[in-house]
Amino acid sequence: MRIGRVRVGGRASTAVLRGRTVHLVRGGPLGRLEPTGETFPLSKVTLLAPIQPGKVVAIGLNYRSHLEARVVPHDEPTHPEPFLKTPSSVIGPGQAIVLPADAGRVDEEGEVVVVIGKRARNLRESEVDAHVLGYTAGNDVSAREWQRADLQWWRAKSSDTFTAVGPWIATDLDPERIPLTVRLNGEVVQQADTSQLIHSIRKCVAFVTSAMTLEPGDLVYTGTPGTTAELHAGDTVQVEVGGVGVLTNPVAAAP
């Protein structure tokens, strides 16, 4: 099943996608998904961020290919390395990633994203699947100069529009083998699948819950592979996650 949020006729609604048809349902993505009987062609709705998270956790340096691409070498982390991104930075499909005027270089970071479905605390890896609603695509947009210059990544990772997510939440994926492809202006710039993660999705979620309770709707970004690409105003970046769809965002300069 693919679950999301759409805008149609001036109102926002939770929806289920079947083929190219959007079926509206009552309640939020975490609810019972009772059909309203209203259906629309996918082309007639505006896609929104599929969930409004209470918090966003991201895992750094979680693909060997990304470690190898770094200018400054870094040892393989012995455990997942989480950091936080603010919910205020979340945008959905079609919304512009806005480049702050004084940020310097800003890169895309395509990722597979976990959507938490049940309250999770002190999980074992074997318990993680029962607490996951599904998976979606994400772009952990990153201002590189701010990452290097600031003590914390508060603006490098959480400037407005720096957390793109969508278009759908897929509920039936195998977390050990989810393909990921990122295109910038149609050219492939990143490609991997989750079998190549240093720390598996289940391990990352369990590790986060050892210190921090994850609530329904929270997001966990699981890491980005290879070499990330610099964004410029006028670009279009697409993050495709197998079974989910393509998250497309234009890039714009700050007004």
C-alpha cells in the first residue's frame, strides 16, 4: 500500500494510491484509512509531504561509498551516528528547496526514510518492523560550509526547506534491499540500495530508541551514498526509492 497526503479542491486529505488513481480516506496517515468514496486521477491532485513529523532523526556516514567520497577521511563508524533535523524544515513534493544567500555550497543528499508507526522505546532489532509504518524518499539538503564552520549543524541541516520528503509511504518494503537513485537535472548522481548500508535500518532505529522515544509519524533518514552533488537555482533534483516513487523538488535562490 502507498499512503500519502494530497491537496484537491482546496482541501488537504490523506489518500491511498492504487495504480494512477488516488482514493481519499478519512483521518491521517496513521489512522484506519476508511475510504470516503472520492477518487481522482493522480494528475489532478497536488502531492503534499506524506506525514507531518514531530521530529526528524538522520543517520550520518552510513554508506561506505559516502565515506570513500569524503575529502577528509573518516573511519567507519562503529555504531549509528544520529543527528536531529527540525520539523520546520520539512517540505513535500514539488516544493522548492531554497538556497540561503550566504550559505555557500549546498548539496543534495538522497536517502531512504523510515516512517515510524507505533511508539518505540528500547527496541531490539527484531522488534523494529512492528513499529514501522513504512518507507519513503527523502532529501537531507546540506550546507557544506556551515557544516564545517558551525559547532552544531542547526542551520546546515535544518534551514527552511532543507528536509524534503515524499511522495508516498510504502508499507510493504523489505528494509534490507530498497533501491535508491538520485538524479540532478535528469543525470544520475547517486545510486545504491539499503543492503549497502554500514548499519542496517533495523539497527539504526533500534539504536535511536535506546536513548530517544520515537513517536508515530517521526522520520528516520538512514544515510546517503556516494558523492553528493551541489545544487544551484534552477536545478531539479529527484530522489527515487523503489516501491515508493519519485520525490521531485525544484531549487530556487532565496528572494
